[in-house]
Amino acid sequence: MIQNVTVLGLGTMGHGIAQAFAAAGCTVRCYDASAEVCSGLKDRIGQNLTQRVRAGLDTEDSVLSTLDRITVATDEGHALEEAQFVTEAVREDLQTKQELFTRIEGRVQPDTILASNTSSFPMSQIGEDLKQPGRSLVTHWFNPPHIVPLVEVVPSKATDREAIRLTLELLGRIGKLPVPLNKESTGFLVNRIQVAMFREIWHLLDEGVATPEDVDRAVRASMGFRLAAIGPLAIKDFAGLDVTSKVYMNLVPELKSDMNLPDGLRELVAQGRYGIKTGAGVYDYTPASVVEATADRDQRYLDLVKLFYTPDNTQE
């Protein structure tokens, strides 16, 4: 059974991934090239855990025990000691990930599984220079990773079945909902669906069909409401596939289908409006409202976890 986990890269995703493993009883060693990120890791995770306690999902005693299972390593080599499972969450750059995997391959045991949290690159690209590609695969977590249940498991053609089995077992054991893909596809499963939806959303905004506020309100109270309970294909079975077919053919010719970056999105990025991290994106934020919005988001997500993904009510 896998017990010793290493997490490399402790930013937006990595710190939450480390938390998820440690909270489930794994011994976790972490490393990030930023000394500032490393020094603030346990405070950041502690805040996340405190919110789970307030939501009734954890106990106060569990906070300290979870933090005790996390070691912030002094360097990458230290972090890899005794690792049975390594997951990287470094920046989304193909060359950076390729160099990391080739660098660490010889520093771990031959049976150590090497996983990438990439959002888009297939493991066949990331691990093209690996000597043992059979133990490498993608485990794609979703933000915030310590809350969102899903982890996509994406093997390459070279990935061994045993590596897939052990990864699925580990992720299931720590309370995640691992979904294996049958084959590689750029962007995997969920991101492809999301990007298709976002292309149309940006098109509707560019055309002035609705305001950003009303788009968010409409999607939350319809698609979001239903999708939180059952999947999109089940929804269509209830609607009727005959009706679905007619609506599809009526709408598809009118949908945005080019490959250009939407005007509105391009303009926001050009203005440096990247979202919460810059204090402005689609909406405007103050330092205080960022804290409030993040806490509100996480609380809503935790409420959904309690409703749909507790041990007594887990979706398969």
C-alpha cells in the first residue's frame, strides 16, 4: 500500500494536493523552489483545515495530526526520499515538466509512480525521454484540490496497468473520485467540455446578449444546479434524446466555432486583468473582497461535498 507521497510545486494546486494526501493519513514530503511558498505552506493548509472543521467535515484534533504528517523539504532530493508516489504541480510549461521528470526519474525507486497534475499536456509528451515510462501518468486535480472530489487519471499508451491500478486505489483511499480515461486526449475530459462551454459564453458576452452577472446567475441556477446532482448525459435521458437531437441541430449552426481567442477575454488579459490574483478580471476585487470571495466559494463547495460526497452519500 502506498504511504509515502511527494508533492513538488506548492502553489495554487500543490498545497491542496499535499493537504489531501496528509489528511487521509499519508506521510507527505513537499518542495517548492520558492522559499516564501515553502515557509507559508503549513499556515495556508492550516487555514484550509480550519474551514473544514467549521463545516463539520473534520475535527480540531485532526488539524494538528494532518500538519504533523507534512514535511517541507530543504531541497528536491530531500523531498524525494522514500517516495512511493510523486506528483508534480509546477507551472504549466511543457519543457519545465519534461525536465523535472527526467531529473527525478533516477532519484526514486524503480517502482515509484510519477504523476503530473498538468491541465493539458499528455504524459506521452511530458515523459517522452523517460527510461521507464510505464510508471508515469497524469493525475489531473481540480481547483481547489483539497475540496473538489474529481481527479482525472490519464495514462499514456506506455503506462503499466499496475501503475494505473495503484493510482486509482490511492486516490480512492484518500477520499477522491478518480475517473480513469481510456486514452489520451489533449485537455483530457473535463477541460475539453469546459472550454467548449466557455467559448460560447465569451461569444455571448462579446455579442452583448447578457451581462457577466446575468450569465453567472443563469448558469448557476440551471446547468450548475442540475449538474451538481446528476451528469450531463443523465440529464439528456430525462429530457429525451429525440428533443435533444432537434435542439442540437437547431443551435449548432449558430454556435461559435472558430479557434480565435474571444475579443473580450483578449482585452481583459491585455489590460492585466487576470482575475482575483491581480485584483481584477471579469469583476473587480479589493484585498478584503478577495478573502471574502475565496472563503464564500470554499464554503459553498464544502456544502456540496457534504451533500453529495460524504462516505454515506458518494456518487459513483
